[in-house]
Amino acid sequence: MGQQIDRLKFGVTLSNRGVVMGIRTAKDLLQMADRVEQSELFDSVWVGDALYVNRRLDAIPLLAAIAGRTERILMGPATMGSFALRNPLVFAYEWASIDQIAGGRTRLIVTAGGGGEALWKAESIALGVPPEERRKRVYEHIRILKHLWHKDKEAFEGAFYKFADLVLEPKPRNPDCPIWTGTNATRLATGGADMASGGSDYALKQCGRLADGWMTHSAAPRAIHNSWNKILAVARENGRATDWFDNCIYHHIYIDENRDRALQESKSFLDRYYSADYTRERLETWLTYGSPKECIEGLKAFRGCGARRMTLRISTATREFEQFDRLINEVLPYVNEGESSFGMDA
């Protein structure tokens, strides 16, 4: 990937936690996926994932349902926070089946998950995974999935799982079914973000060694640029081709000519969605808001920094479909117009 990517591709993140909150139904989520499929301005749809931390409609059956009613858009979790807690031999089978239903359109993005520290630990212990092992298991599970999808009856030996003589069928429809990792400067629901970072150095290196792509949030364009180049460099050092490596920025948006009202609507939604109390400084790191012009300029700032994709969650409890219409009519058609300004002030 020698050339700098200047145009952004867009996706929508569905608010599947909204089913638990009483502000969305499963039908609402599927109807929004249909609208994403029908708009040429988008090429992907994403769902959240967690088990007992930030509870929501489960990502696996939701993605299977979306896969069965769409034909064009890519789909995946943003991100699979329960990945380390699920049995990887079962999950490999489940994901391969979803990719079959989707015709090879899945993108699996995995992390160790996040949320309130006490509940995060309690969840891990209850499910038989010591909290201190959770991040290590993410990387072993990636290896297991790739092993089962590409090798039959070959032995696997890791720190947590050992097996032999297994054949997984059906394999994913896409022989190169991509697995990305999510690395972040902060958990979604806690703390302030370090916008100079797209994740820890170790996590970025592991992405380059093991994964096929990267997702991050709450990072400034310059941090995204630096982190992405680090991932690619590590991949090349490990003899991996990077032409097909991909990435996506996880972001939020709300459109309103009254900028203060846009911020307040977003804060109200995000505080409730993540059981948090976000400061304005924290919200500014992962939210674009204001008039259509302000939103266009806010999204344009990510062009040219190395970001290839951006998935947008519409930050409102009650106006999602109305905001979707404004997004596709007043904002997204103009984001990729003109030249990128990234690097001009460097």
C-alpha cells in the first residue's frame, strides 16, 4: 500500500444495545441495515458486541440475519468484545457459517472488550477466563480460527487450547476471511482519550503480526497516520503482504444547526448507551456534530491520514432515521470532494 488513500468509505454502526435500553427493536436494526444496503454512499454495516458488560442484542444472530437479507454491504462487529470469552473452536464454526450466509462479505474485528472494570473482571471470572488472560487469549483465538479455516487434521498447540485431527466445515465462503484487531487509546466507556495514540505499542505490533486490518476510535488524524504506518511496517518486517490490509475509524455523528443542541443530544445518548458521564473534551475525540457544513469539515479532517473507512453511529435515542436521511443528503455526498488538507500544516 504505497499510495496514500484520500477517499473515505463509509459504514453505519447499529445501536444493538438499544434493544436492552428500550429505544430500538430488532426490527429497527434490520430496517436500518436495509437502508444502508440501499444507499450507494455506504459499503458496510457494523454491530456492537458484549455479553454481561454493556448488554445488548447478541451480535452473532443479528449479523446472520443481516447477512441473509443483504447482498452488497460488508458486515462485522465493531468490535467483538466477547471474543476472548467464547470457545474459539465453536466460534470458528459460527463465523464460517455467517460468512457463508453473507457470501464472503464479513469482516471480523476482535478485541478483549471493555466497560466497567469491576463488571469486566466479574464477567471474565464467571465465564472461566481469568481477567489477566483475556488479552492473551484474543491473539491465540485468532491463530485458532485461521488454523481451523485453512488446515485440516493438523495439530494445534497453544497456551490455552490443544487439539488435533479436527476438520471444520463449512469453511468461510471467503478463503481469506479477514480478521482485524481493534486497538484504542481508551475504552469506550471510561476515562479520557489520548488523541496522540491509536492504541498501545504492543497492540499495534500484534495487529501487524497477526491481523488483516485495524479498527480504532478516539484518535486524531495524525495519531491514526502514525499508528497505521507502524502496523504496516511490522507486517512487512514479518514478511506479510500489506496491499490488502484495511482499516476503519469508529466514530459518532449528529447533525443540527444548533451546535450546542447537537452536543447535548449526543451526550445524552452516549452517556446512557455506555453508562458513563462524558466530558466535552472526551466527546470531542470521537464525535462530529453541528451543522451539515461543520459535519462535512469534521469528517474531511480524516481524509489522507491513512484511514480507509469510517463507520458512523448516529448519536440519538429517537431521531435515527431522520438523522440518516440528513446524513445521506446533506453531509456524505460532499465529504470526498476536493483535496485532502492532511499534512499541509506539518
